[in-house]
Amino acid sequence: MKTKSRTYKLQFVVGSNRSIIITSYANAPAAILSNDPLTFTATNPHGDRNTNFVWNTDNTMVITGPMISKPDVPFHDEGACTKV
């Protein structure tokens, strides 16, 4: 069975000191939780669920939060970031 590739639309600003500031996930404002590794949270626009992202220095990302269909069950997704 072929799994569907997941896409996360992140908007960010790179500062003059080469720091990255995430401004939104899809159209939802993001809040930075920590800088090392870059960790931020935003409300997923599909299902109104809080989603947490950890963007590691090796360009992998771990995403956690509740499932859309079962709000009491967490989901976990991880993989490499790809520029599109």
C-alpha cells in the first residue's frame, strides 16, 4: 500500500544573523517555543488542533499533536524537510 506524502506549509523569515523565525503554519500564526532545536506550535487549520513542530539541525522534522478524527489520540509524524 502506497502511503500519501504529507505536506506542511511553513512560512518563515531568515534574520540577518541567519536565524529562522517561523511566522505561520498554513495560515495559522505560529509561536516559537525554543530555538535549539527550533520548536514551534500552531493551530492546524484542518480540524482546529494544536500541532507542535521540532525542526532539527539535520533538517529532519518531528510533528506531534492530536488526530483530527480522534482528538484524544496523539499523532506522530517525522521526516526530512523538502523545499518546494
